[in-house]
Amino acid sequence: MLDMKPAQSKRRIILGITGGIAAYKAAELARLLIKQGIVVQVAMTEAATHFITPATLQALTGAPVLLDQWQDDKGMSHIHSSRVADAIVIAPATADFIAKLALGLADDLLSTLCLARDCPLLLAPAMNR
């Protein structure tokens, strides 16, 4: 989870990755954000793990990847993480995930993070025409 040190002025982004072939590009996006001095916390859908591994993203960001809302012992990681983020960026955002958000469905950690947020949400759609 993102560190809650208020004295730090670094920007904090949750990078959400959904299950499309463009998921492999998220590693480069994470690297570029970190190069800009941004703290990156990755959250992935289960489908995304079929395209890029959490281990790759953890190695790049230095933080455990959020995969399941029940990872912590209280099931509240979606609340904590979304409240300390300056923005949530979903890249790639599949059509399925965008539809879930439009309907207010929260059946995984990433969709729950998006619905519980107090920060801007940016979607980078990635799909065929």
C-alpha cells in the first residue's frame, strides 16, 4: 500500500492495469512515472496477470502489487490506497472494465478502488475498434 507520510511532497499514483494485450506497456509507464519522481502503487485485475506478472511491476515500483481486496487482514486496502493517491490511472482500460465502472460494479480490488476514490480517475482505453 502507499505510504501515508504527510511530510513528503511526492505525487502518488495508483496505476491500474486491466487484462488486455496492452498490459505489457504498463511496465514502461510505471518506469516513466517513477523517473518523474512519482510514487507508483500498482493494482491489477486477475486478467491482467495473464499478460504481465505482478513480480515485474513490484520490481519496477519497489512496492507490493495490489491484487485482491482481501490482501490485508481487514479487507480495507481499497479505502486506504485510494485515499492517499493523488490520482488513479487505468492503463490499459479494457472495454469490460470501463463498462463495469459505468454501471458502478465493484467485484474486484481495482473497480472498488475506482469507486471509493477521492481523487481524479484517468482511463486510457486500449481495445480494438
